[in-house]
Amino acid sequence: MVRRLMVLNMMSVIILQFIFFIYHDQLVVRQFIGSFIPLGLSLLVIIQIIQLVKTKRVDDWPFWRALFISMLFYIGSYLVWAIDFTQGEVVASTPVSFGLWVMVYPFLFYALIYKIVQFRNKTHVYQYLFHISTLIVIILALSFHYVFEPYVVVSNMTVIRFLVLMFEPLLSVLLMIAAIVLYFLSIESDERRIHLFFVIGFLTQALAEMFYVFQTIEDSYVVGQFTDVLWIYAILNILTATYLSRKRPAKVSWRPLRLVDHEESVLPYIWIIAFIVLAHNVVSPTVNALSVTVGVLITILIVYQLIVIRRSAELLNSYEKGIYLTPLTGLRNRTSLMYDLPHILKRIVRLHQTLALVVINLDRFKNINDGLGREYGDVLLKEIANRLALTTDRYTVLYHLGGDEFVILVYNKSKKDVSIFVEQVTETISEPVKHNNKQMNVTASIGVSLALEDAQGAENLFQTAEQAMHQAKSNGNNQYFFFDRDLKHQLDRCLLIENELKFAANRREISVYYQPKFMLESEVLVGFEALFRWHHETLGFISPAEAIPIAEETGHINLLGYYILDEVMEEVARWQRDYQFFGVVSVNVSAVQLRQMDFCQQVKFLLEKHNLDGTYIELELTESVMMELTDVLPKLEQLKSLGLKISLDDFGTGYSSLFILKELPIDTIKIDQSFVRTIDDARSANIIKTILAIGSNLGLQVIAEGIEDTDSLNTLKGLGCLFGQGYYYARPMPLEEVVHYIKAHDTAE
């Protein structure tokens, strides 16, 4: 569309110039065209601005207001010419038309300056400094030589008239310079095509004004000349830019523009050579050996400089490629993201835009990489990168942070539109990837954070998106979460607990509570279950349900579990030695602890340290252990060889199954308290009865958890349950109460 409109504008002025040429001897026709066409076009600009303000939210209202006012003065000036024409007078500049005309330029200049401030970008200024400075120097030189200098040499001019006449060309020069700066600043703008036409319009307007001033000095200006064609071309481009402002922004990819706005463009050198030739002809038109040699030397210097620049650019590109791109996928990496993000945030604040940062983490990628090999993992990452690249558009930027993590920056989309986009990404990633006749299936956990709303700085924005992504992972993968304040509070607390866990044992904040286990019929105390408790000095009591998952995720459970085992074995040995209590004490063990290569050695060391027989310690396995049955079985057999008992906690829920009872060397199964608390329900009672029968048939001890009242106790007795624990007997108690409890109850021999 940009090319069509640009060609259409150029064809229009070519036709207009052709008409002026045909009617060169008919002043009336040329004056009519030179007066009424600019008047009509400027009226259309006014109408477009009004419609734009009515139908679309305008973020840069000062720019449009200045343009609107300048067009009013523009119309006023041409209206004076039109009135003169209708009255049969010769169209020429009058004090009124000149005064209105001059007022056009301050407002056009203000509009340009507003845009420049809006797009201010030091990186772009430095990047195109050579282009900008070269053009500005040439414009200033030509303007001074052909415009300002002739005014100065006019001797019969008063100071006031000189200042008035100088005001117009001076503003024209400033307008040209500002237009050039705006052009290079807006190269990567989302509204590049709009600014392109504005820059062409303003630049042509200033250029036409310089021609007009030059013709005025020469006393050769007449309405209907090439200068009027330039003015019409300028207003035509301004009208086009105003029209496009009401449309959806689109990317400009016209190849000829790359000759100008490419940072390695040779155009600045061409401008310099052209200017040298022009200056040489003006100052000294004589061609001799010396002047030719100067030209040759300058050409050699420029060619050499171009070669140096090209080599430097290649080295810089190679360097940046290594630093800012991921070798595997060729996408921008984490370094690039953290470099770009602060600049992007400043830009969206300045332009009143929106930004969403989307963090994508592939689920179970490690399983594919480890199971099938790195070759398959690399193929998968490349395919996912290609798919994500296809989902992006001019409003999105894709990064590959390394490994299985990607980031997409999404510009100028509402939260609803971002959700739709993320859902599309999720569907795209979940499609199978085939390589060497093998199919790889992967999903993604995605977190989204909104700039300015969720976080201010670049680092905070990235962290909040990652936190949302981790929340998605913890909720079962293959989904996405937007960051919110409640999530932040939850994650901040998790982080705090994680940090405090490191020091909890050394601060003696960790303690072990004990809940007794009884024979139901005789009410003989047969043992205890050791339970983790954490009383923080400032946070107070922290629930095991909150602390244990964090400890498992961070690996702190290993030291914590060792600490608890050490404490429990020390106390059990003391109870045997001092109080002749030989009951079995059970300790919960997580899958993370069992993954340790030396876990069995740790247990053996502690048994020897406290001179304790392993038969008095029972390790309770949580359901997470069942997911790693193959790895767990050899270690459980080693633990059994040390004399320890193995208990299966929460039987009847989660991953527990009859297959596990067959495979694992289990001594005890514990009926989950959810069945005991609803024992009045016939289905719960039947499940308990079935578990008791399974335990009896397999020779396993069965313990019921969560006994809280007499009715539950009697029902369990009636079903044949022999052992139990719960609040009916006692709540978990601190160590100092256990000795008194042991003394107060009959204990098993």
C-alpha cells in the first residue's frame, strides 16, 4: 500500500507538471491550478484530522493540534490567493497572504519537534549520526549560499524587513533538519509508513519554500511553476499520512528505502561527492590536473573508508551474533532480551503502548533429551523455534533463552488478545514432532506478565512472568497463568520459606512431635509416629503441608530429613535405655531423600551412632515414592537388610495399588484418614474392610489413621482393625511430654 500511494503521489505531480508545461503560456490556468488544488487538499487534511480525532483514541494529540492549526493558516493563505483569482487580479504574494503563510511553519516545526521528542532514541541517533550530520551540513551550506547570502548582500533593505524575510527561510531550514532527524528516528516505529509520508511532506514543503525564496530574490517567481508542484506534492503527502493514521499500522518493506536507512548505506558518500562536484563548479569551474587529482584522492579515500566500514560491520555482526543469538535456533538470547527490555519499556511508556512478556517453558523436555539423546532434543527445539516464529508478527518479538525456555514480547494487545495469542502458542507447541520415525510429544507451561501493571523494571517484569510460569508448572503443566498480586504474595512467601529453611535446623527452630499408636482392643501403646514441626521466630508456626513441598523442590529436604532421623534415633535409643520402651517409631521419608546415592549409608551410620537396632525404626513412604518404583526398590531392600521396617502411608489414595504391595518389601499399610473420618458411609467402611483383608492375607500390619471419636473406634474394631492412631488417643506432642505419656500407659513388650 505504501508503494502504491507513493507512486500515485509522484504520478500526480508529474501529470501536474506536464499540465503546467502544456499551459505555460496561459497564466490563468496555471494560477487556477496553483491556487485551488492546494486549497482543496489542505481542506481534506483538516477533514481527515477531525475524523481521526472522532473515531480513534489519539495518544499524540499535541502533534495533531499543531498540524491542524498550521493547516488553518495554510488554507487562509491560499484562500487569499483564490479570492484574488476570482476577482480577476493577478495571484501574487500580499502582506496578508505572506503573514498567514509564514505562520504555517512554526506550527509545522512544533509538530515535528513533538514527534522527535516522542521517538527520542540515543541508539538510533548514534547509529545514523553520519547520515544525519552529512545531510544537515550540506543543507546548511546550500541554504546559506543560495538563500541567506543573497539577502545579506541586498543593500537597500531595512533591518526589520531583513529579519522578517529571514524568518521564513530559517524556519524552512529548521523544518528540513527536523524532518531528516524524524525520518531516521522512526525507522523501526510501528507507524513507520505514516511518518514516512509526513517526513516527505514536511521535507518537500521546506524545499519548495527554499526554491520560492531563491526565486523571490531573483524576482522570477510566478504562480504555476515547479515550486507550486512541490508545494502540492508536499500537501499531498501530508494528506496521505493523515489518511493512513486512521488505518491499522503496517510494516514498510520497500527495497529502495534500504538505500537510505541502512546504517551501511553509501548514500552519505554520494552526497559528499555530489556536493564537492557542485562546489568545485561554483567556486572554480576550471578543470586541471590538480583539481582532477583532488577528486581522485577524495574518491580513493571514500572507497577505502567504505571497505573499512564494511569489514568493521562484518566483525561487529559476527561478534553480536555470538553474544546476542542462540547458536542452535538463531534466535535472540537472554543477553539480548535483558539488553532490549529496558529500552523497550522506556519506549512503551513514551508512546503510551502496552507490553506483555510471555515466558514459555517446555514440559518434560529433559525426558526427551535424556531418553532419546541430544540429537532429538536439538531437533525438537529447532522445530518449536520455527513454529513459534510462524506465530509471531510485527507486534511480537521472539527470544530463545537457552535450553527449553523461550520468551515472546507482545506489543499493543489487550489482555484478552494476549490470552488468545498464548492459547495459539500452546496448541502450536503441543503438535507432535517426528524425527527418524520417532514421535516426540511436548507441551508448554506459560507465564505472562504485563509491563507497568505487574512490574516496572526489566528484571522485575521477567521475574514475575517466570513466577507465573512456575505456577503453571505446579498446577499440572500444559497451561498458562497471568501474574497477579495474590500469586506474588504466595511466591514471595515460598521464597522466604525456602531461604529460612536453610537456617532452621541450626537455629533449633525444627522440632519433632510424636503421635502415639495403639492396639485398639487392649489400648496398649505400641509406638509413635514422628512428625515434623517448624516454629519460626517471626513467621510463627509453619505448616508441614507448606514447608515440606518447598523443601523437596529445593533439595533442603535431604538435610532436614537427616536432622529428623538423627533426632528420632537419639530419642528412641534413650527411651529404650532409660524407660524400657521398645515400641516402633515411624518417620516419613520422601522420594527426594531416597534418590540420594548414600541414603542407605546415612541410615546405617545413624543406627551405629546411636547403637540402635533397626527393627525399632519404621520408614513411612509417601505416594510420591511410588512414581519411581524401579529406582526405589533396590534401596528399600538395602534398608530392609539393616532391619528397618517399611510402611506405606495413605493407602487407598494417590498412586498406591496392589501392584506396589506385591513389588515392595512392605511391613505395614496405613489406612488413609479420609476413609476413617467417613466410616459411617458404607462405601468407606467396605474399602476399609477390603484393605484389612488384603493386609491379613499378605501378612501385613494395618494401622488406621485419623481416629477421632468412640464411634469410629468401635466400627474399626468391629471390622477387625488391630492398630490405630488419632486425636481420640492424643494429638502430636512435643518431646518433653512423650516421657510422661510413656510412663502413663501400658506399652508393648
